[in-house]
Amino acid sequence: MRRVVIENAHVATVSGDEYPGGHIVVEGDRITSVGPGPAPETGAGPGEVERIDGTGCLATPGLVNSHHHLYQWASQGMAVDGTLFEWLTTLYEPWSKMDAEVVAGAAAAGLGWLAKSGCTTSTDHHYLFPKGRGDLFAAEIEAAREIGVRFHPCRGSMDRGESQGGLPPDEVVEDLDTILAETEAAIDRYHDPSPGSLLRVAVAPCSPFSVTRDLLVESARLARAKGVRLHTHLAETLDEEEHTREQFGMTPAEYLDSIGWLGPDVWLAHCVHLHDTDVKRLAETRTGTAHCPSSNARLGAGIARVSHLLEAGAAVGLGVDGAASAELVPLAGELRQAIYMQRARYGPAALNARQALEMATLGGARCLGREDEIGSLSPGRLADIALWRVDGFRAAIDDPVIALAFGPTPPLERLLVGGRTVVDGDTLVTVPQDEAGRRGADAHRRLMRLAEEVL
Ligand SMILES: [Zn+2]
């Protein structure tokens, strides 16, 4: 069995103690020992153990990205000054022409970039399935397998196109029966519920304002029958609240609550505009929130009430959101973005470095229903570990967690996913790093070419 021993690192377990000069032992895909001082003897011969000297490094659980749209790598830097609705209506045009090749390249670059910022588990919310353009869902799953991160793709959907008063063009929306059949097929084909799983599928209609009530209700029924999780966007902008108040006489959160969409098997992206009663309801139903501070700032959506959600005991994870609304955002950088935005709005005690680290790890794991397996460092947990270099210029800060959370993303000495090295010496090693970047650029150029084609 493969063994890895990390010693002399500052180990932040997140779920419990921190050990300056501590150790972590990995056997196979699991952690077998975490604690102060040198590692206990493993009984293995010298050739059977890889020893990593963590001097000058901080070890944390691998970060969990709880909300993303990988395809957007191909459409970054566009509609840069618009509101969410203006941005969406501009981008639906090129998005409606994307094919499996675009998604494959965008996902390889997006996941490679995430791994480089300490992410060991990522979700993805893919909700655009233009007809006749290949198997887009399969393309991103293949990319995740190549990069080597744990992957929770959400089979998204939209069923309200322009002709039904929705925002997206009709060619990217699907009808209810097709969505349910395709989503069920995706779960049957890919979802792996076994312990240590590298791939779990969730059901994810795009947002309450882009789908019908029937789709939300039927999606929840399907997900619960199959034992998979539910995800959507919620309360990202005030426009959305206007819409649900007009249509249903409720806030977006009340609307979801009224159709059985709050619960421990649900996590929601953004939740920027919440009322006190909504915050309380999310906490008492154990509904998760994926906080994406850079995206919220980039689109001028607002500042989510993350500190209030945490205070109420709700599960909150961090996410980068799609690269089209948060260009080149590293997941580790969202710790600082989250801290700064909460403090700018609610004062210096609103969010601290360790709370932000917990959101980025255990909070995300709770959103994905995997807090027993990932998001913390302890014996029995999966060996998803980020080893950050906090020496050099960073060494003037005594507390390495502050260096990670307050400073720019540190270089990664090592990133392990289930004990397997994905990043080594700050370089992606599962696929050539340059190739991942090139594939993302090629995906962008291909999408721009497809967008100009008259069909
Ligand atoms: Zn999103």
C-alpha cells in the first residue's frame, strides 16, 4: 500500500487542534495519523514510504469549491460592466453555440487552475445543453478524471426560454420530460455513492427565475428518489426578489421553502439578499450556502450575510463561481475576499481567518454532504491535503493561517487527492500544466468562432 509521511509542517486540522511542527501519515487514500511532532513508525521499508519535509509549510485540508460553471473559462472578460441580467443576456448568445470540445478544454483549464489554488474537490453547475453539440456533461467528467480532483458535477437545466418569458434563447432550454430523463440517465451512468467516491452527481435547475415551478418540484422528487443532492442559485440579486415577489408573493427563499426545496440535502449558491427569517430558515433546515464573494463583487450583486448565516449555525462553503463572472479567481483567494467583504460591511469581528479556512474546507464538505470524509485532517478521513509554502517573504508572519488567509495565494508544495499527487512544487503534474492552459485558450477561440457561425 502506498504511504506518504509529511513532517515538520504547521498542521491545521480545521476540525480540532493545530500542530506547529506536526505530522500527517497517509496510507492508500486515507489519513491514518495526525498529530504533534514526528510521525509514528509505519513499519514500512524505506522504499515503501514517500517522506515530505514540511518545514516552512502549512498543511490544511484540500479546499472544496462549492459552486462553479467550468464552461465559462471559454467566455472570460466579456460583458465586464453589466448587471447579472445584462451579463446573462449578452453571454447566452455565445454560450448557446458551445459544444463538447469547448466544455472539455474549458473544464481542463478551470480544474487545473483550481488544483493550483489548493482545491481537491470541486462541484460544477452545468445547465446549458444546446441541441446537437455532443455530450457536454461527459466532457467535463472526463476532464476532472484527467486533472485528478474529486468531482461533484451538477446536472443543471432550464425550461423557460425567451418565448415563455425567460431570459435564455429557446435553443438552450429543454422541456421538462427531456430534462428529467437526461438527469436520471446521468445519475445512473456516473453517480458513485461509495465511500471515498471521486464522482457524485447532483440535480440542479439553474435558478428559480429561469425555470418553472414544475421543474423545481420534479427535480426534488427525482433527486430524493435517487439519493443525490439538490443545488441551485438563490437570491443573487435584488431583481430576483422582485420577480418572486411579483410571481408568488414570497422572497426567493420562502418560495423554495414552499416547494420543499430547503433541507439538509440542498445547497444554494450566493444567498446574497436574505431577510432575517430566511437566515433562520436556512439554518434550521440545515440548507447549505455556497458563498462566492468575488463573483458577487464583480457583478455588483451585493455582500452575502455570511457572518449571520454562520452565527445562526448554517453550513456555508466557498466557491469561485464561473470564470466569466470571476476571471482567474483562485479558490484560496476567496478566503481573503470573504473576510474583507464581511469586514467592510459588518466590522472587523465579522469573519476571521480560521472561520474563512473552515468555510473553504469543512463548510464546503457540509454543502456536499461529505463532512465525514473530507474538509478536515484526522485519522480515517480521505487524504485530500494542501501543503502551502509559507516561508520566504511570508515567514515574517508568525501565524501561517493568517499568511494563507490574508495574503495572496501561497505556492503549493504539494496537493494530494486521495493520497495521489496532483500538484508538486507548485506545478500541476497529472497533466502538463502548459497543456491545460492552452486547452482553455483553444476552448475560448473555438467558442468565439462557433458564435459567429450562422446555422
Ligand atoms: Zn453560478
